[in-house]
Amino acid sequence: MSRSRRYCRRSRSRKQSVSGVWIFLIAIVLLCCLLPSSHSSSTSSTHSASQAQSQVKAPVKLAHKARPQSRPKEQAQQSHPQSQSRPQAPSPAEAVLNTLSVRGRAPRTGYRRTQFGPAWADVDHNGCDTRNDILNRDLTDRTWRPGTYDCIVTTGILHDPYTGEVIHFTRGRRTSEAVQIDHVVALSDAWQTGAQQLSFSTRESLANDPLNLLAVDGPANQQKSDADAASWLPPNKAYRCNYVARQIAVKKKYRLWVTAAEKDAMKYVLSSCPAQKVPVQ
């Protein structure tokens, strides 16, 4: 009995040692199988993480590339936005207009044509009255009354600035009024904008100053009457800049003022002719 028991104990210990060896070998095999997969999974996870990082960074790079670099001119415009909308400099005529006083119209009380001297006096003492001086200046193809030293115009052609029409002038009771001499700044308007404060001799000079006189179409002159630029402008739009520039020159010379509405009308006309100057004669 003792031998058999010993034998059984030895066989059991041998079996246990053999099974332990097998378990150890199986563990080694499993460990070898698991190591490559974990390495590959860690590698793949590392690779996927790097791809994710590159995907996150990629839009930033694209956005950076897509942003255009500002050119020096654009940078200057951005730093000085007001330079893009600088106000246009006024015309020479408008610059003179801006020096005139702006006031309301004074009463017409006391106005008479004789306040400006006799009509068409020979103020320059050249032996010819003012009306014929202007006809000689503004008409072409003139003829004269004999013995008047080329003073009294009997016929001529007027290229009318107010209407743009060509008028054939013939002196006579029924025909002379076809061409009239207009005071560009009407004497009544001058009276109400400062002329009543001038001396008589200065008012007479104003009424006979070639700067303030034009030979024009008679009906157009009658239509204008004593209106200022706020109430009447020549039908010939091509002449309006010259017309208001001449009015400005006269008012500047004789220290007359303009009304607010008159100034606005003049500025509106001059906005279409930025190089317009005031005439001197």
C-alpha cells in the first residue's frame, strides 16, 4: 500500500509539472500572437492621430494661402479712407461766388431807371453811345449809318447767346427791338442787392459797363425782365455757365450781394463746368 501510494503521488506530481509546462508554453504562444496586433493597432492609432492632426491643420494652411496680401495702394486707401471721397475743388467762378455776401433781397422802394443815369450815355467819351458800342462788339457783318464814324449800326448778324439762334438785325422803328441790350445783372435786381448804397456815378458805371451788357434776342430779354439766376436762366443751356459767371463778375466788381436761392442756382449751374472762370470785360 505504501508503494502504490508513493507511485500515485509521483505520477500526480509528474502530471502537474507537465501541465504547468504546457500552460507556460501556451501563454508564451498567446503572448507572441498578441504583441504584433497591439503594435499594429498602436501604429495605426498613431497614424490616424497624425492624419487627424493634419486634417485639422490643413484648413488653416489653406485659409492662410487664400488670404491675399494687401498691395501698397490698397493699404494706403485702407489707412486713409477719406482720400477716396475728397470733395471736388470749386471752379474759379464758384470760388469768386463764395466771396460774395449772402443776404435777403432789399425792398424795391425808390427804384427808378434814372437812378442809374440816362439810358445809353457815352460814359467812355468815345463819341458813340453805349447801345451802339455793344452792337458793334457783338454783331458781325455790320453796316453803319454814313457820317457816324462807324458808330450807329444799321444792319448786322447776331449769334444770340440766350437762344442759340441767328438773328438778322436791321435798324428801324419796327425792327430794332429784335435785338436788345440786356443788363446781365438787371438794374432792379442790383438796386435790391446793394446798388442803392452806391454813389450815383458808380451806379451809372454799372448801367453802362460792357461787363454787364450783352446784345441778345429781344423776346428772351423781355421774358427775363429783372429776374435773377434763381428765377430765370437762358433757354440755351450751353450758355448758362457763361451767363452766371458774368453775373458773379458784375456783383463782385460792384460789391453787390446774392440771395441764398440765387447762390444755390448759380452753384448748380457751375457744377457742370468745373473750369469756368469769371470774365473780366
